[in-house]
Amino acid sequence: MEFVKVDVKDAVATITIDRPKALNALNTQVLKDIAAAFDSLDLDEVRCVILTGSGDRSFVAGADIGEMVEMDSAAGKELGRVGNKVMRDIENFPIPVIAAINGFALGGGNELAMSCDVRLASDNAIFGQPEVGLGITPGFGGTQRLARVIGNLSKAKELLYTGRNIKADQALELGLVSAVYPQEELIPAAEKMASIIAANAPVAVRNTKAAVNRGLQTDIDAAIEIEVELFGELFDTADQKEGMNAFLEKRKEKNFQNR
Ligand code: CAA
């Protein structure tokens, strides 16, 4: 992988997009490397992922404008398909993905962050979907996810139509991110959250992610059925027995086995 680094420690994988010369902009190779990085993870070992950008200025400054400038509509559609698949695969990745947004999250960068389960930001982070100023729409899910993530159609449309950027505190106010930290505290905060997630029963965390994601795609009655299935099947797992026996035996240490 040319532009992405993977580091696994204590059941937490940190995937770092590393193309600092272009503020970690997403060209075709970066997209391929991100997909390969997720594919490389051993889900028997890894229980949570942190996705971040290298350096202290940028998470991802968007899709690569130099690569897009001469594209025709066929190439644009192909790029949209490829980029959207990467985003959707992250959204559907079986274990939680925390975006640690350490600077610019513009265009495809904000779309990448929105594909993650939880967004934490540094106080210098800048968010936006500036695509209309470049003569395009957001193309990696931004027209669909922004309103869903912030739950405010008026604000989402305002940001999409004006293309204006917002700072971390405004992103927090809108619910685009869960928390904002000084730059040096961002990764430790993401690691702390990841380790708390990783200490829970992996089968339960996976089913919880699946229940939330799949349930959001359907009506409430069908969604409740999805929950019933995913809740019920856990009662055949070793981790359910371990979690409940640990409680009843007043044991703090739990030996979850991911099955
Ligand atoms: N594509 C390609 N290169 C980019 C880039 C991008 N999205 N963003 C930054 N870079 C490059 C710059 O061209 C520059 O390279 P050179 O040194 O070779 O000139 C380098 O990164 C540093 O950038 P700047 O000199 O511009 O740094 P700055 O501090 O003055 O500005 C910035 C930072 C505000 C993020 C500015 O770089 C910027 O506006 N970038 C573009 C942001 C953008 O429009 N993103 C959306 C792209 S479209 C998209 O993402 C479509 C989609 O939905 C899929």
C-alpha cells in the first residue's frame, strides 16, 4: 500500500491515510489502498478501527481535483461508483470504525468521515462539501449522508448548496462530530474509545452495528424484527454466557472469545 499505513495494537487497528503532499486527497490509488487496508484486517484479532490522516493539518482534503479535471461523464460515473463502494464498505464494515478527523475534512474527506460509525475531531478541523464550487455534486455519498447524519435537512442543503466550510465547534453543534479535542489529544481520545469498544463482547458489538445500520434502511416494524433476530441469535454465543456469568459471579475480568 503506497498511501495508507496500518498499525494493529491491542485489538485496535489504526488506518492512516498518508499522502501529506496533497493533504491526503483521495486519488484512485489512495481509494484502492484504503480498501486494501480494511481487507487486510484479521477480524479475529481486531475489534475496532481508527481511521485518520497523516500530519496535523488534514484528515482528507477531498477527491483529487488534478485527477478529475479532464474526466468525461463516463469516467466521472466510474469514479463515483468506485468511491461510493469504498465508503459503503466502510459503513458496512463488521466492526466499528472511528474517524479521528485531524484537520481538513472537505468533499470526499467529509464523505469518508460520514461513512464511519463515530466522528471525533481536532479543534483545527474544517468540514465542508465544496463541490458545487468545482462544478460537480458531492460524489462519494455526501448528497445522501449529510442530511441523514445531522438529521437536519435545511442545514444539510444549506451546506451543500453554499459549499461553505464550517469549523469543528460548528460541526459539534450540528452533530456532525461527537466531540472536539486539542490536536494532541485526538488520537489518545480515539484510542481510549476504541479500547472501551474492544473490551466489550465482539459478537454483541458487531450485531449492534448491524442492527442500527440495517434498521435505518427500513420501516420501524421491519427494523424491530431485525433487532429481534440479532438480539436473539446472541443467546447461542459463548460471549453472551461469559458476559452474563461474569455479572452474576461479580467478576470484573471477562474472557470474550468473539464467538
Ligand atoms: N485534490 C488535489 N490536490 C489537493 C487537494 C485536492 N482535493 N487538496 C489539496 N491539494 C493539494 C494542493 O494542490 C497543494 O498541492 P501543491 O503543493 O502541489 O500545489 C497541496 O495539496 C497543499 O494545498 P494548498 O496549497 O491549497 O494548501 P492551503 O493550506 O492553502 O489550502 C485547502 C488547504 C483549503 C484544503 C485547499 O487545498 C483546498 O481547498 N483543497 C481542495 C478542497 C476541495 O475542494 N475538496 C473537494 C474535492 S471534490 C470532491 O471531493 C468530490 C467528491 O465528493 C468525491
